[in-house]
Amino acid sequence: MQILKAFLAGAVLSLGFSSQAFAQAQPPMALPSFADLVEKHGPAVVNIRTEARAQRTQIPGLSEDDPMFEFFRRFMPPDQRGAPRGREDRNGKGGPRSPLRPFGLGSGFMISADGYIVTNAHVIENAEEIYVRFTDKREMKAKVIGADKRSDVALVKVEATNLPFLKLGDSSATRVGEWVVAIGSPFGFTSSVTAGILSAKSRDLPADSTASDAVPFLQTDVAVNPGNSGGPLFNLRGEVIGINSQIFSRTGSYAGISFAIPIDYASNVIEQLRKSGKVTRGRIGVAIQSVTRDLADSLGLARTDGAAVGTVEEDSPAAKAGVEVGDVILKLDGKTVDSSADLSRTVRAVRPGQKITLSVWRAGKMRDLVVTVGEFKDEEATRTTAARGKKEAAKPGRLGLAVSEVSAEQRKALKIQGGVAVEAVDGASLAAGVQPGDVILRVNNSDIKDLKGYNDTLAKLDPKKPVALLIRDENGTRFVTLKAEE
């Protein structure tokens, strides 16, 4: 027992000594103070509130002045309330319009002394009146200069002069791990300051986020809540490096992850809104996907950079320049294309009519193509639906696929010349998403013209390397990678 006590005492002393030595070797890092930054730049951050004309709700037997009206409006099922009331009174006759009511709250920041204010597009969406409140308690009515839903950036203006404004920084120069500061109005609490670190850069968010464009978001752990949207994200020099825009949460409130639109990306949008009230984007007319490791191996690429072309729109700038389905775009004007999202946002930032050079990988060789960029428009692409004819089930063979010649009906519907039609799927091909009715246009770098060409190509495959199938269906063209041995 004495021996155990002595051992434990020695262990404790030993640990204490080690901890003390470590503390002496590693002096504590002093945390920064944000007070000077907030005092100097806080007055240029504003609270934005909006009003909209709410649709009146009719509660039979009650006027809107009745104390029970609000209770029933909130809790009575909509189908029992009666008809909505807008411009008509209860007798169906013309009446006054519904009054303007509070609609939304957000934040913004001034970028010029004459009243230009940046915020998020979703903050002012559907608003009929916009009011800006300053830190000195003044409130002014603002007008919309322009709002761009794809980037979620908006520009409004108040009629004033000699206003404090912020300097826009360089978000590309920021480093992951640096301190960042946010000022905004979470839940309406104006001029609230929160801080954290830059957690990551160039985050791509799902398409259903408020910004539908390929925005390379800054990720932080700064506490951001409803009402912070549109406010600035600062570096420690007091420069704006981002526009606080979104949070990742299951509850609707801050959960440790927030996202800001990089100011480098937003600056182009802001400048266009300021000049013309709208944003013009470039397009080349291709549908693309990122290059996976298996796809890169199957196409003979050493790296996973680039964007694989799945579809080339007819008569598009890309088609006219000679871009083909199956090409992998590796560089744009000599700059490496990191991913499909990187290519999308780079092309959209190009002025329509400008020429760009695409360096593409095709059939094991590099080639340069000059493309005259067209104008991007928010229009739904029309798709041609291929009829999937009912055939007798075939037994899947190599790659887990049973294929046949493409019918004349499929060729016409999908606008293709060659390929083989998939009749049955099993194993890895099924797991990869290949379906009966799909058409295989290419295997690795070999175009497939018919069933014989398909079988000859499969016979030459290296069983140790992945296989890239270029597949066409009614939704477009895509690459799928499989193992040749399967």
C-alpha cells in the first residue's frame, strides 16, 4: 500500500512538473480586443426593416378590432376563417387596401458617403417599404437600386450625405484560422457584435440555399442569427471581407456554422447593380460535373481538377467553338479549373461577348478552344423525354449491364447518332445509378457507335482500372465510373 501511495504521489508530482514546464515553454496566446474596430466601424452598419401589405383574414362575426380576432387568426384552421380580404370588404364591395405591416428584419452596411447600402437580396424580397436605422437612432426610407437573387446581394440607397462607410477588403487574402468579426441585428437587437474564426473557404452550398449561383462561401463559427443577414464580416483591419448570409441549423438559429458571401465575389455584383440595377452573367452552354478520382483514372488524368462536359447545348457558344460531350475542361485562360462550381462562377463573371480560351482534355490529348461567351438568362432548360420502350428483360453481363442497339425512336428523342441502349442493370452499375433506358455513348475515351463497338471496347479494358461510361438519358448527359472487373 505504501508503495502504491508513493507511486501515485510521484505520478502526481511528475504530471504537475510536466504541465508547468509545458506552460513555461508555451506562453498563453493573448486574445485580441475588437473594441477599437467596433467603435470605429460600427456606425457604418445599419438595421434594415421592411414592411409589406399583409392580406387581411376574415373571421366571421368578428372585427379586426375585437380582442379575440388575433387569437382566431392564429389558431383557427385556414379553411374555417372565411375568404381572404384584400381590396374588397366583407360584402365583396371595393374597400381600402390592407395596411402596411412589419415584414422582415435584417442588416446592411454603407459603402459610400452618399448613402449606398449593401444587404442580402432575401432581406428586402417582396418588401413594399424599406427603412434604414442608424446607430444614432435616425431612420430613413430607402429605395432599391437593384437586387440579385442568384447571388443574394442587394443594393439600396438613402438620400443623405457625409455618412460613415466601410472599406471593402480582399477575401482571397484571408487565411483559415484568422479572427473575424460580425456586426448586425440578430432578432432585432441592433449593433450586436460577435466574433470567431474563419473555418473554411470556397464552400459550395446546396442549390436550395438563398443564393442559387455557385457562390464560394466563407464558413465561420461566428454567431449569426436571423436579423444578421446582410451585415458585414470584418477582418481585424476593419475591412469587409464578406456579407453574412446563411446559417446551417436544424432549428433556424445559430448552431456553430455560418456562411458569408466573399466580398471579392460580391463586389462585381455590387458594381453592376450600382451602374445598371441588374447583373449580367456569361454562359457558354454546357452542363458539367466534377471529376472524381475514378473518372480521372479512367480518362488518363493525373489529377481531379477540371469539369467534365456532360451536355453541350445546340448552337451554344461552346458548340460553336468545338466543345464536345466528354471533354474535360482543365483550364480557362491559362488558370486551372478546380471544379465544376469553379468553372461555373468563373464563366458567369465574364462579360458577354468576351472571348475566353478553354484548355480541354479529349481522347488523351490537350487542345485549346476559343469561346465567345454568351449571356446567361434564368430560363428553364427544356428536356426531351426519351420513350423507354418495354422489352423482354435481358440478363446483365460484364459491368452488370445488358445492352442492345439503340432504337430509331431513342435516337430521335435523345438526338444522338450512336451508342448502345441499357436493357437491364445489376451490381455496381445499379448502385452507380445506371438505369434501363439509358444510352451509353462512350466508354473511357472510345466513342460507342453500335453493339459491336461496345463489345470490342469492353474486351480491351484493363480489369484493374476504373471505367468511365458517358451516359445519356432524358435529363441530359453524365459520367458514371465503375470497376472493369465487375
